[in-house]
Amino acid sequence: MSSLELNIDELHLDLKNPRFAGLGSQREALEKIVVNQGAKLVNLAEDIVGFGMSPAHRMLVLKASGKGSRGYIVMDGNRRLAALRVLSNPTVLDGMKEVGDITAKKLRALAKKFKPDDVQPLEVFECKDEEQTRHWIEAIHTGENDGRGVVGWDGIATARYRGENSSLKVLEFIKTAGKLSDEEEAALERFPITNLDRLLATPEVRSRLGLELEAGELLSDLPQAELLKPLKRIVSDIALKKVTVSQIKSKDDRLKYLDSLGRDLPDLSKRTGTPEPLEQLSAHGKGGSSKAQARPRNPSLIDRKALIPPQAQCPLNIDDHKLQQMCRELRKLPLDNYPVAIAASFRVFLELSLDHYGSKHKVAQYNSDLALRKKVESVADHLQGNGVSKRDLQEFRALSSNKNKPLSIDRLHGIIHSKHSLPTATELRSGWSEVQDAFIKIWT
């Protein structure tokens, strides 16, 4: 197997691609991939435009054979080649009737930013025959194969790599303060962390456990021993499969599970009123506090009285009279006294801010009749297209897709339309902290 440097037009899609059957031409193969992959191909194209070709994944090719054949057939990497074909010549999308309008629009927009010379020549690997190609494709695409293939990370490894994961903080807290046996520690290394993620992502669950989520950090004002009771029990139940994902699928399921903890639930009357990070609490003695070991922190969002901080901390350069007034009120109304009114007001402030941005910046296909979810997505796309990083917009986008977010559209609609849904001051503070940067960008 040898390394080659080739241009995009020297590469051909594999008409025997295992993802599809009965492909008759390069045009048909390209259309099948674009239709089948849809948003995934858009994301891949966006990644190529932003970062280039992955140095860890090179295409595997075979020299084209047969009378009049030229170039190389891509045996592994057909999605990447399809993305490159569209980016380098978006007119190939013309006439692809089954390709969604949104997919085509996003791909055409990305093509305007793409420069073929940024990725060409492509470094590929030429296999000597189909047998050798088959070996490597099976290693890449058919699982771990007892270690011969790609061995994926488990949930904990993924969380450790990404960092700042609330569930990891809980596990470290339990390891440090929980006096675990060797067997219990070993169980945590195989721990299904996504189940704990699901519980901790629910504001009502955090509230009943005496936990606060502030700017991505998990805090509590309970004594160490009081907090340890429920967290150790929950982690044990998940590790021993006493509770599974199907038992905590919905919010009602999670609250029902909490009810089953009984005496292991914390006594919230013991809250001190001074929240601290879990790693700080893990260093305390039972029920004690260690101010000397406290690491310096920025002024706590939990101490903030109103939803939106003062202008000096949160510069919103609003040029609309009504929205100026709403913002002034949201900077003054005390959250602890008026959480329902503030949540309802924020719902209006959010939509009118999006409408103002969409109109002022002439966002494509934006109009005031769109559903609120679509408005969030359209404004986020426009912000990202104008230089705001995808990561900085992650929490803002989640308003339309993650119903567990404190200020999610589902949560706001529930607060307004359901007689049972009541917001808390804590979740509103936390929710604003997650989207504040996006609002600053909207009102810059």
C-alpha cells in the first residue's frame, strides 16, 4: 500500500458502495449519498470548510481498471468525496429533486466559502488489490473485531476527553468522599455515565438533590454527608443496573425514581445558603466547611437578584424602545419574588429579539410567522455564518432542541400554558447564564 497525492477530479465514487445497491453511474451515486446523508453530509462539509481534511482518516483507493478507465475508485471515503464534489461544484445539486431544500441551501452556502486548493492535493492510500482493501474496510467499519478494528471510547472516556462534565464531577466527588470499596471503585470504571447525565440534566432532579448548575459547574450548599447520601445511592443503582435508561426516560420517570430513594434523599433544611463546587465540598470534613481551601471564584450567578445582569456585565446594545423597556425590567425585577412573570416576559423578549435581528440583518427566509424553534435555528445559523463559533452557540441552539434546558422553548411554553409548570429562580438564573453570550452577539 502506497501514499499518493491526487486531486478531487481524479477520484471516482465506488458504484459498489455497501451503503447502496444497484448504482449505475457517478451521478446516481452522488445523489444517493446526498439524499441519504442529508444533514450529516452538511455537517461533514462544514467541518471540511472549517478544518480541512482529517489527517487521521485518509481515503483508501484502487486504480480504476477496464477499457478507457482513468483515475482511482474511492473504496473508503465516499462520503468525504461526495462532500468535496458538492463543495467544489455546487451546480451538481441542480436537478436532484429528492434533496431537501434546506440541505441544498446549506451546501450551496458552504460551497461559497470553500477553496479546493485548501485541501488539494489529497493524500490518499492506494491498496494493491480488493483483498487488501477489504481487510482495512472491515477494520474501520465492522466494529472492534476483538481489538483488530477501531475500539471506541466508553461514556466516561468520552466525558473525560470533552471535560467539564457534571456527571464526572459527581463521580469524582463520590470517589473522594464516599469511602468506596475496591469493588465499588472498579464498577465506576465501567459506569454508564449517560444515565447519570440524563438525571442531572433535569432541573427538578437537581433541585431535589440540593444541586445548582451555574455556568456549567455543579454546586451545592448542603453539608458533604447530606449530599453524599443521594448521590452515592444513585450512582450505585446505575452501576448495579438497579435502574436502567428505560426507567428514567421521561422527566416523570426520573422524579418517580427520586421518590423511591426515600431516606436517602437529602434534608434540604440543612442547606447553608453558600453554594460551593463539588470538588471543594469533597475536601470538607463531614458536615464541615473549609474556607481556607476554597478556590477563588467569580461572583456567583446564584447571588444575582435579577435575570439579566447590569449593562457593565452584560452589554446589550438594544435600539428598540419596547425591548429596551423589557430589558430594563428584566434587569430589575427580583427573581425570587416574580419567577413566573419573569419567565413569561423572557419568552416575549426572546422572540422579539429574534424578530428584530432577523429583520435588521435580512436573514434569509426569516419572517415573524415562523415557529419559535425555527427562529432560534435561523438566527443561530446566521450568527455562525458571520463568525460566531459553533461552540459558542451550542447552548443557544439547545433552546430549540433540548427540553431539559431551563429556558428551552418547551419549558417556556409549559410555564405559559400549563397550570402545573412553575419555574424556579435558580433555574432561570442558570438558564440565562447559558445563553447570555448569544444575546450579547444578537444585540452587538
